[in-house]
Amino acid sequence: MQLITAIVKPFKLDDVKDALKAAGIQGITVSEVRGFGRQGGHTETYRGAEYKIDFVPKVRLEIVVDNSEVDRVVEAIKAAATTGKIGDGKIWVTNVERIVRIRTGEEGSDAI
Amino acid sequence: MNYQIDSGATAWVLVSTALVLFMTPGLAFFYGGMVRSKNVLGMLMQNIFAMGLITILWVAVGFSLAFGGTNGWFGNLDFAFLKHINTVGELPGYTGAFALVIPPILFVAYQMMFAVITPALITGATADRLKFSAYAILIGVWAILVYPTVAHWVFSPNGWLFKKGALDFAGGAVVHINAGAAALAVILILKPRKGWPREAMPPHNLPFTVMGTGILWFGWFGFNAGSALAANGLAAQAVVNTHVAAAAAMLSWLLVEKLKAGHATTLGAVSGAVAGLVAITPCAGFVSASSAMLIGLLAGAVCYLCLTLKSRFGFDDSLDVIAVHLVGGLLGSLLLGVFSDVSINSLGADGLFNGGGASLLGKQALASIVVFAFSFVVTYVVALIINKTIGLRVSPEQELVGLDQSQHAETAYQA
């Protein structure tokens, strides 16, 4: 099993969610994060003083999938989250050692 | 009672009392929205607490020290705990042309709300680093030594500045110059916030600030027009002047901001409005509407341009109390010497542009300087003593964690 972590632009969340549902994914976890990559921040002005805000708001999605699903899901996210402009985000895949469904105690692929 | 109670006036001043009180929580949110979220309760608490402490002190000794007796320099304790207030013939000095048409106890209540909000203004300058216990002691002492003295000199018809002919309709000197000077004195001892000026500390909740401004603007009708102490044309003139000055100042601030910083901002709009309201405070019942407009236009522009004073001189006036209240109050008090018009208020005087020459302007300058100097010096000494004893400032760890947690064991937003 693999954990797919995706950082995307906040307004793209709905598109990505719809694409994941269409791909048959039944569960995702979403969190609001801040970060920067090469996009850099922006400036805000308060009472004449300029502030360089380094961090940009993003949304992080975490999805656990079977090994066989990884490539398909990554492509789905990438297609839905892309705008072509800087700051679109990143997707990375890590290994999941063990997964448990709390309610039933099922493990492994049955728990996804 | 030696005089007739006017029910219209009484009703209006009753309402104004509530309006002015409402300005203190309004100020709390105006400032609260501008600080970082870890300090929002600290800011709100300081403002709300003033409603508690200053009220008690005002009833106990403050009112009497401000309005008791006939001495030009000091009040007395004739009215301590408001004794005699319901049987006194007339309040000292409020006789003849200055006779009140409202019950004396209402005058006490109305003036109390001014006494409450004035020290609360200081919290904007000292934001994010003032220890709560030190703040409580500071404003408590200030409410006995400074505010009633200045109110006595300027507001009371027996006060020496009043007798000299200095004018202050609703508190340009008594409230704004007074609080501004005090704020400057405290922050010179308090020193800047950790991280200032390099670290970005943007407002955490500008919607609060906008809401607070709405409440302040609304309440200011009570602050300025209520000061007519009558329900008449003068009060109505003050309403118009107040509103027009706020509007004009908002526009001029936005214009200058757009030209200098590139954007017209929400914070700029509300700050401009407040600057106009501050500047018109001494003038509200003495000038024409067109003069009020000019005063507002100038206040918006001048106060904006004064924002950079703090970085130029290296003092951390967190929320620009000096640029808005001190400068705005000074500007308004001096412009009163220019625009004052006896045809608006026969108890006033003609200013420079209305045929009065520089006489009134000179008196306004005198009052402004005297109030500034007195408030600055006394507050500086009091703050110094507090600093040497219990310390004014929170510890660096407490400042990092934030006032909410360190001073009050609370978190504003349970995320």
C-alpha cells in the first residue's frame, strides 16, 4: 500500500475531489497548509508598510491506495490540479507499512 | 436645582452616554483585529477592563477631581462617591451661559464614558507586550492623576485653560492629545516588540477592525454631538460635522495611500475615517460643515503621512496611536483656531479665517502644548515607577507565547 500526498492550490480542491471520486477512490484526508516552493510569496500592505509574506496557502490531500492504483490516481490528481501557472504544487508517494480500519479491525487492502 | 431640566436634552445625553460607552468595546475590536491572534484577548481584555476599573475610580474620586470646586488648577473631593450630586444647586462653573439643562448625575455618567475610553486608547501603542497587572495599575493611577486634571483644566468652566479661552468641544485635547502623549511616554520605556521592525506582524482579523470602526463612528455621534449637552441645532451641527469629517478623511487617506503605497486598502479606509473623527472632536460644535470637510480632508492626509514617524524615530507605536490620535488631536485643536465660527456657536470664538485673528489659534496652541507636556511627563514618571517595581513588560517567553495564554490563560480561537 502507498500513501499519495498531494499539495495543490486551494481553489483546485473541488476539481481534484471530483476526479478522485470518478477514479473510484472512496476516502481522502484534506488539510489546509501553507508553504512555498519556487512560487515564492506575495506582498501585503498595512498602513503604508509592506510585508513580504513568504508562505502561500495550499491544500494537502492524503490518500492511501493499493500499489496497483498508484499511477492511475497520481495521473488523475495531476490532471485535475493543473493550471499551468507557477504554484500548481507537487505529488509524492511513500510506502505504508500497515493500515487498520478502526471500526472493524480489518487490515491491509481490506482497510483501504 | 437652580435651573430647568430640559427633557429633550436629558433624553439625548442619556442616549449619548450609552453611545460613548459602546465606543470602548468598539475600540477593543478596532485594535483587536489589528494585533496577532495570540494577543487578541490581551487587547480586548485591556479595553474591557477599563470599563470596570475606570468606572469605579470615576465615581469614587475622578469626577470630583475633574469637576469639583472652583480652583482653576485642581478639582476637589466635594463629590467623592457622588455625594451631594442629587442636591447640589448647580455644578461648579456651570452657571449663566454655561448652565446645564440636564441633571448633574447625568453629566457625571456622560463624562464617565469619556474617562473610560481615554486611557484605553493607550493600548494600541503598547500592544502585544504590556503586562496586564502593570496596565491595570498604570491606568488606575492615570485615572486619578492625569485625566481628571486635564479635564478640569479644559472642560470645566472653572479650569484655567477654559478661562483662557481655549476651546475643546468634545475632547481633542482632553482625550486625544492626552492619550496620545501618554502612549508615547509609555512606549519609550516599554521599548519595541520583539522582532520589530523586521518581522512581519500583519493584522490577524481585519473584519474585526472594520466592525470596530463602525461602532466607533456610530458612538462618536454621542461623543461629539452629545457634548452639546442639549438636543438642539448645535448637536445637529455636531452630528453633521462629525460625519462629514469622517467621510472626507477616509477619502483623503485612501487617495494618499493609493498614490504612495499602490492600493486603497480596507485598513486605510477605516483608519482614515478614525483620523477624521479624532480631528473633528475638538471642533464639532464650533465649525461649519464645509470647514469640517476641510478638517477631515487634511486629517486623512496628514495622519497617513505621519505613519512613517515611528520608523523614522525608532519607536514602536504598534497601532499608530500617535499618528492618528496625537497628531489628529493636535491637528484638530489647532485647526479649530483657524475655522472656529461664533455664528455656529456663540459660546465659541472666531478663528483665523473668520476674522478672529490669531488669538484663538494661540490659545489652542497653548492648550495643546500644556496638555501634551503634562500628560507626557506625569505618565512617563508613573510608567517609570511601575517599570522599576513590577516591570511593565511581559518576559520574552511570555511575549513569544502571546498575551492571551501568558496573561490570561486563555486561547481566543479553539481551532
